[in-house]
Amino acid sequence: MTPLILLIEDNISDIELIQTAFEEAAVDAQFMVIRDGEEAINRIHDLAEVGTPVPDLVFLDLNLPRASGYEVLAAIRSKPEFTSMPVLVFSTSNHPLDRTRCLAGGATDYLVKPPHFEDLLTLVNVVTQRFLKVEA
């Protein structure tokens, strides 16, 4: 079954890099891309009401327009349907307080965006094996 990845990211270059890294890792994934925090919160509420499709994994940027990644994370974790869904905060910030706040808010993990594509590819392979349970 093809995993569904909810990618909440406003930077088009980062969106393309993440999708390319999954392709290069030979992971057949479907992406639902949302480019602002308010839209993400609305979509989370809609998915909880309808019940499908529930993403297999969420990549969440912190710095989003109209609502922050912290607010999106809170919306996700407020829905019982999404308590076991892995939410990976994927940010340029390596500040320990950001990491602590996200993990305390229910993030499954906090990942700093790597500076090189090869590092992103390695990260995608690890994430795929750990959270999607498919071989990359």
C-alpha cells in the first residue's frame, strides 16, 4: 500500500527536495502538500470529521504563514484519530527550546533540515524504515 505523507511546508524548494529525496530513495509515496498553517489546521479538522484519508506520516515545518507549526501540531494532537500518527517537525532551527517545545507538544521527533541533499536522502531512508515500515 502506498503511504500517504502530509507535507506541511511553505517553501516550494523544500517541498521539491523532500519529494525528490523520496523518489531517489525509491519510496513510492503519495504526498498531500499544504503550504500554510491555517489551511493545515482546517484540513486536519476536515480529515478528523471525514475519517479518511488519514496520513501515515506528517512532515511539519515550524515557520508557516497564517498559523505556526506549533499551532498545527496542537491541532493534530487535539484529535484522537491522530494520536498515533507520526508527526516529524522538520525545521531549519536547531535551537534546543524549539525541539523541547515540539516534543512536549506531541511531536514524534524533531529533525533539523540537513544542508546537503545527500544528508536529506539518508534522513529519508531512516524515516522510511522507522515510520513507514517499508524498505527504502
